[in-house]
Amino acid sequence: MAAVKRPGRLVAEVVCCVIAAVVAIPLYWMVLSAFKPAGEIQSANPRPWTLAPTLDSFKRVLGLNGFGQYFLNSTIVAVCVVGLSILLAFLSAVALTRFRFRGRTVLLVMLLVAQMIPVEALTIPLFFMVRSVQDTAPAFGLNQLAPLVLVNLAFSLPFAIWMLRGFVAAVPVELEEAAALDGASRFRFTWQVLFPLVAPGLVATSVLSFIHAWNDFLFAQTLIYSDVHNRTLPQALRVFYNPENLDWGGIMAGSTLMTIPVLIFFVFVQRHLVSGLSGAVKG
């Protein structure tokens, strides 16, 4: 039986290696370009290596005025989005899975429809909506981080709720009944039993929410367009984008530095992420 499965497994491994190579090539070229001198980057005959690696591009990025503040702003937005999305998505998934109420199916469909709406179509309405509350609530007006957090949270929640719903549904109802017989309230069961059981799913959704908020440029540029102090890292890369004289080294070095926090976050939670995805498949 093992001999029959071996060819299929070999083909699957080859396909996975090819896909991994295709995904890794752009990342490799980005990092390579960050270390290339300007002459090699703009060469008509580019090579997949460099004979004279340099850190000049990284020095220009790290020496950018306000780079530390941009990094802090992106961190604040990403951390807030991840924390709020985990909490709200978990509570929503519990409500949609454990409770029966009128309009439940409609709400699930609306969450799915929300994922289909292109974000570009909502950019202008969101701009006017945020501007309309600027006088009454300045902290949630334009050029502030709060509306940027809320907008990214709104677009992260539908997918997070759908994903966590499967994890919550995989927890047997009999477990809740047994906890109730032991005297545990619904609140205690939710936070002391159910929450740890779906923790792998929470980690998986947190990775996706973090990547979405960390890499966001469209909403950041729309809602924070004039206050330099509150800009995020993706906006900082525009400094190196000049149609008349593109600084590809600075762009690639900045993109490489932006990728490092995502990799660190992924490495930190990858063990829980793998177990969470396996649990989702079993469920």
C-alpha cells in the first residue's frame, strides 16, 4: 500500500517545492535588490546575485526623518487591530454557533458578502464618513490613528468570524453540558474552557489580521493624508518613489525592513498556527 502511495506523494512534494520556489523568487529578488548598488539595480542585464553588496539603501531608509515614528504608528495600528479582531471575532463566533436567533442565517450571508466588496469602492465613502465626525469626535477624525484602526478592523472581522466559527463549532456541545452540570456558568465555560480550545484558531486569524493591518496603504493614505506625524510605514516608502528618479534601492530596503516584523510574528506563532489549521481540517 505504501508503494502505491509513494509516486503520488512524490508528485505532491515536487508541486509544493515548485510553488514554494515561485513564491520565494520575488522575496529573494526584493532582498537582493536592497543590497545591490544603484548601478546594478538599474542595469539592463540584471543578475540574480551581486558582486558588491552594500548597505547604503538601508542607511537611507533608517536615516529617513521620522522613520521610528512611522514604525511605531504601524505597530500601534496592527496590535490594536489584532487584539480587537481576536476578541470580537471570538465573541461573534460563539454567538453565531451556540445561539439560535432570528436573522442568524442572514447575518452569516452578510458577513460573506462583505468579503466580496472591493475596498476601493468604499474608500471615498469612508473618507467622507470619517470627515463628518471630525468636529464632534476629533480623535476619530482625519489624520488620526483611531479611524485607521476601526477601518482595518471592519475589513478583518468578517473573515475572522467565518474562520473562528468553524473552530467553535468543532467543540462538542456535550462539553458545555458537562461543564454546566459541574456548576460552571456560561461565562466561565466560554473563557476558561472554550477560549483555550479555540486558541489555535485565534492565532491563525491574528496572523491574517496582522498582515492586513501592517501592509495597509490605501486606507492609511486616504485617512492620514496631511499629518506627517501619524503616517505609517507603507506611506513612508512613498518618499523613495519619484517618477523622475525612482530610488529602487530605498524601496526594496524599506520593503525588506517591513517584512521582518511579519516574519518575526509568524515565527513566534507558527507552532500554534500549524496546529490550528490541522484542527480546522479535522473539524
